[in-house]
Amino acid sequence: MQSGDKTLANLALAGKYAVLLLLLAVFIGPFLWMVSIALRGSGSIYTFRLIPENPTLQNFADTWRIFGFAQAFFNSTIVAFAVVFLNVFLCSLTAYPLARLKFPGSEIIFFLILSTMMIPFQLYMIPLFLTCTKMGLYDSLIGVILPGSVAAFGIFLIKQHYHTIPKDLEEAARIDGAGEFAIWWRIMFPLTKPAVAALAIFIFVANWSNFIWPLIILDSQEKYTLPLAVAKLSGAFIDKTQYIAAGATIAVAPVIILFFFLQRFFIGGLTLGAVKG
Amino acid sequence: MKFSSSRTRQIALAYLFLLPAFVIIGLFQVYPMIQAFLFSFTDFSPLNPETSFIGLANFVELVQDPAFWLALKNTLLYLIVVPVIIVLSISLSLLVEPKIPFINFFRAGYYVPVVTMMVVVALVWKEIFNTDYGVLNYVLKKLGAIEEGIPWLTREHIALFTIMTVTIWKGLGYYMVMFIVGLRAISPDMLEAALIDGASRWQTLLHVKIPALWPTITLVSILSSISALQVFEEIFIMTSGQIGTATLVYEIYKKGFSMAYGGGMEMGYACAMGVVLFALVFGFSFFTVRTMGQYHTTGEN
């Protein structure tokens, strides 16, 4: 009887792993298929083998060199790092007085900052486009970077984190005659590292993948970020599937690799997404 | 006297900290938001030599525009993804929540689509869904399930639903993690009490877990309906808004920027559509909080 229960339990567990593996195929399979197409030689495009017959890296080389993916990769890197840097710096800077300094209007200001999150970007992207164009930011990477350089939910997140830090540290520093800026930069900012890391990763992924804003504000191909380059490639080479697949693989590889190394921070950043919505 | 001057200094200092964010948020968010509402009452277009105030004319035109009605219908239809996402992501979280060997590996795998850009996801699925050369129809034919390829993305009334599956597929891992967090927060005492009372798994799920997850379900409803109402990239990549799949955001983009498919830089008109989108997003969030929040409190009584 006992062993019968055990067999049943083992069987149930085996069944569970079978389901888990099947689901893994559902979620990862399409990406494996993409890589498989990217590795195909020109002769074997319309075959349905997951492992290509004569795998080649030529498609990656062509996409990288001839179709501008080296440039797009560079542009995406610049944009993502700049937006991350600006957000980390500016969200922390803005959150500090809201969490720690007493001044008239602080609550209203915080409320107003939060309420900007309620407005869908697509409502105001047209006037934003006009503003940026007037400032001479059309078709420039700065035009991609600047509008997203302070995320309201980032301010919210860092502010919540500041509240968890005991006040003794800054009081001591204040008595020693440290200025507020020094207190923020030397004491408070380093103490919020976990929140900052989660924010940084979230912002990085969001901007690496951002499509609609670069689509609107950029024009010339040498300014394209990766999502635009991939979309453009798919429009230009409808029949050259292996190029599109190679470009798509180049575009997502950095984030997927980063994800497997920094999973903890990715999932930590999840709560940010919840706040952002 | 000294106190008040140091107080003034502190206030000035606080505003100095806030200044950079004020400038950026003001210039790139608040100002365009206000303009968006103002533009919706004008015939503004970069192609027009002058702009005039036309009152509600844009909205009157919207009501008479079949393209707008189709986009509105598709956008509301897209909300079908919300209940599907909730049911599937709860099921997924129940499956991967127990700590068994390698479970972290599976969870991470299911999360990969979440961190992958939609442009690529949409392109990969567009390839898979291809009527003649797509691997899905190939497999279905091999299995003998179909004789002719299904026009997943090339026939009206099918295409929009095909795109929905991609949206759901990409988002599931994200909502799964939210539900795992929710499940972890359920007190073990409650589950144990249910076990002692002889509740079956199904009863425990229905009477203990689901009520405990209700705040998460509400949050997921809000988040997924907001993103469903704003769907754009999937549509742009997979059908270019053709075959009856245009949504509100796609129409806003087309009318505001694109010169293709009958778009014409009619920015005032596009802003009017943006106002409708805003009303929908705001209305649905409000409605969800009201109805689902209500249920939660009565459920507890």
C-alpha cells in the first residue's frame, strides 16, 4: 500500500515535469526556431528542421556589417545606458527632498508626479514630437533619450526606499556640518543600491525594447535603434527570412543573456512595472 | 530670526533638488499633455499653413468615421485577453509555486518572452503563423489536423485573435510572478486549516487561494487592461493594421504620422482619438477598482 502510494506520487511528479517541459517548449521554442532560421544557409530556407543542415554564421555577419546592425547596436547601447544613468541620478535626486526635507507643497508635488503616470503616452506623443522637433531634437539620439530621462514610478520607488532608512545617519552627518547635497550623495544614495539596481534593469530593458517613440522621432537609418533596425529589415527583405531572424537574434541576445545572469534584479524590478501601470 | 532664515534656505534647497525633474517632466510630459487636449479642438496639421479652433468638430468627425469605429471595436475586443491572462497566469503560478528541483529554471524560462522586445516576438510569431511557409500550419498538416493552411494573419476575423495570442503569450510570465508573490503571502495556517477541514484541492483553490489572491487579481486586471487598450507594436509588425486589425493607438499613429495607408499628418484629429483613448484607460481603471474592490470587501464579510 505504502509503495503503491509512492509509485503514484512519483508518477504524478513525472507527469508534472512533462507538463513543465512542454510549457518550456511553448515559451522558449519560438526563440529556438528564430535562432535556427538565422543559422540556415541560403539553400535551405523553407525546410522545417530545428537543427539546420549546413549551419552558417554568414547571416549574422551580413546583418551586422551590411544591414547596419553594428550601428543600431551602438545606438541602442548609447540610448539605453544614457536613459538608465539619467533616471538613476534624477529619480534619486528628486526623491530625496520628497522623502526627507520638510517644505511647503511637497505632498502636492508628489501627487502631481504620480498622477502623470495615469496619462497614456500615446495621448501626448504627438505634441511631444512637436516640442522635440522645435528644440531641434528630431532625428537625434538625444531626442530619444531626454523625454524618458525621469520616470515618475522611479521617483516613487526610490522615495519609498528612502523612508525605510533610519534618520540617525543623516542627523549625525548634519551635526558634523555636512550639506544636504553631500548627505544625499554620500550617505543616502549608496544605501538605496538594491532599489537603484532594480530600477536600472527595468529602465534598461524598457528602453532597449522601446519602439513607438524612436519610430516617431528618428528618421535616418544611421540613427536607428535595434527595434527599428529589425522592423526595417523585415519590411525590406520579406523573402530573406534568415536575415530577419539573424537581426532579431542580435537585437534580443544582450537582454536575454543579462536576464540569465541577473534574474533576481529582473524579478525585483517587477514591482516597478506594477507601479508604472 | 536665524531659525527662519535657515528654514528659508532649506525650502530653497529642496526646490533646487527638484528643479531638474521639474524642467524635464514639465517640458516633456505636462506641457505635451495639456497641448494634446488643446489640439483635439483644432485642425492642427504640419501640412496646414494655419491652425484654427474648430470646437468639437474632430469628435463629430470621429463619430462618423468608420475607421474610428473599427479601431474602437478592436480595442475593446482586445480586452478579451484580460480574463484569459488571469486564468492562465494563475494556473501557471499554481504549477510552478511549489519548491521542487529545477523549478527556478522553468520559471526563468517562462519569463524570457517578458524581457524580449515585442518587435522581435511579433516577427517570430508572424513567421510561425505564415499561411504557406509557417511552421504551425506545417505541424498541423503533418498531424492531420488540417488539410489546408489556416490563414492565421491574412483573414479578417481571425487575424486579430491570432495577434491576441501573441500578446497573451508574451505577458504570461510577468503576471505569473505576480501571482507567485500573492500565493507566497497566503498564511500557511489558512491552508492547513483547509486541509484539516478535509477540503479538496479544488475547494482550497476556490475558497482559500482565490479570495486571498483577489487584490493581485484586481491589480493584474488593471495592468493588463491598460496595456490591452494601448496595443500597438504587435499590430504594426504582424498586419500593419490591415485586414481589419487596426486599434486606437494604431489609428492615432497612422492619422498623426504615417503617410501610408491613408494617413495624413492630421495631428489635431489624432489628438482627439488620443483623448478617447485616455478616457477609456481612465474609465476602465476606475471601473475595475470600483467593481473588483467592492467584491473584495463583501467577500471578506
